[in-house]
Amino acid sequence: RKYMATAAKYAKDPMTGENMSFLAVIDGREVGVPFDPDNMDYAEIMRQVEAGELTIEPADE
């Protein structure tokens, strides 16, 4: 199935302050996406970033 992420930003772990996942808008829905290369959404986000189609915004402070 073909879909596009239209927005993505990093999400921080509240305990460590480290980036732990993405918050992304995919098919009009906001979803959490773990940093896992086997995750379909993660793979699509990274494909779009590498193709210059999407920029990942920094996490909220």
C-alpha cells in the first residue's frame, strides 16, 4: 500500500531527554513511530527523508 507521511518530528524520552521516536502524520492521522528499521512507518519516513520529500522537525523542548 502506498502512503505518505506529511509531517514528522522527533519525540523525546521524558526521563533521559534523548530522541526516542517520531511523531508523524500519516494518511491524516498522528501516530507514534519507534526507531525500528523493521517498522513499516519508520522505513517509509526514512525513505522520504532520503528522497528529500520530508524533513524531520526537532522535538518540542
